[in-house]
Amino acid sequence: MVTRSASLLFVLTLGGCSLLPEGRQASAPRAEARASGVAMSPAVGQCLAELGGTGARFVPQPDRYYGAGCSAVGAVTLERLAGDAQGFALANMGPVTCPTAQALAGWARYGVDRAARQILGSPLARIETMGSYSCRNVAGSSKRSAHARAEAVDVAAFVLEDGRRVSVLGQWRGGNSKEREFLRTVQASACKRFGTVLGPEYNTAHADHFHLEAGGKGFCR
């Protein structure tokens, strides 16, 4: 029989999924409970370990197949991401695939938090999203959206530690010069980490958010 300590070691090695932004590990019972019953492939296990290494706090989710081309496989629910000095929250997030979460974690820390400090003079406190998984088609087509596979996130705004809120809708064209520079900098950074990035310059449907998609072939607009 596998002992409790051996089982716990396996959970912690695979996932790293209870790491807090400050680098402290969550309590062992909580880590074990979170991973309980979640089957994963070696590739997903490796991804979870790497995601945990970023300092992200998340919960692995069971694979779900909803039919009609909609699924959330190898997915996690992100609770918090890590910056250089502190963590920050995510609003309105649903499940995303682990590779999507990895891209988001790297972008948030190196592309968003650092840009907020350098351009706006305040660290990031929260990223506001319009959701992730959604069983729907690409607007105006019969093709399933990346959201239907939990491979995309729509980001609407960024809240700074000093209380300022910089939104794609409000500041992409209407903000001051620093806010506009910040938004264009974080979009350009996203284009280095995600396969598809769509924003206000793409079409009116994206006037209020950045669509960040793990798949695709490097389309950025």
C-alpha cells in the first residue's frame, strides 16, 4: 500500500499547484485535496509543475468534454499570479488549459506588472477578464472559438496598486499618453507569448478587450 507520505510527495512533485505568490507552499492537506481525483497525462503533470514554479496559485480541474466540439482538457482554475515583488488577483476567470495558464502567468509578470511599474509608476494589483472557457463559435462564423477549448482569455482591464484602473475600452484611445503606451506595450508583449492576440485595432468586437489565445500561428493585431 502506498503510504500517505509517498502519495503526498507524488502530488507535490507533479503539480506544484499549491505554491503561493510569495513562494510559500500551501498546507499539505490542502495540496493533496486539490489534486485528489484529477487524472493527468505526463505532459499535463509537467506543465502543472512548471506553472507552480512561476508562483501561481491554481486548482487542477478534471478533463471535461461537453460535446459539440467543446471541452476543457488539462485545465486549471487560476486563483492568483505572481509578480516580481508580490502577487495579484484575476477577476472573472474560468478554466483554462495549462499551457494557456503558463502563457498568461509569464505575460502578467513580465509584460504587464513590469510595464505598469515602468510606465505608470505603480505595480499591478488585479487583471480583470471577461472570462475564458465558453462553448461558442468565432463571431460571424460556424467555427468553434478557442474559448470552446479553454485555450483563450479575454482581458478587459488592469487595476494598479494605487487604485487606478486602465481599461482597453476606456484608455486604448481615450486615455492619457502613458495609459495608451502601457496598453500598447502589454499587447505587444502578449504577442510574444500567445499564438493569437486580437485587440481594438482588429475589429469593433474587440474594442473592449484583448483576446489572448494559446493556439494560432502568430497573428497579432
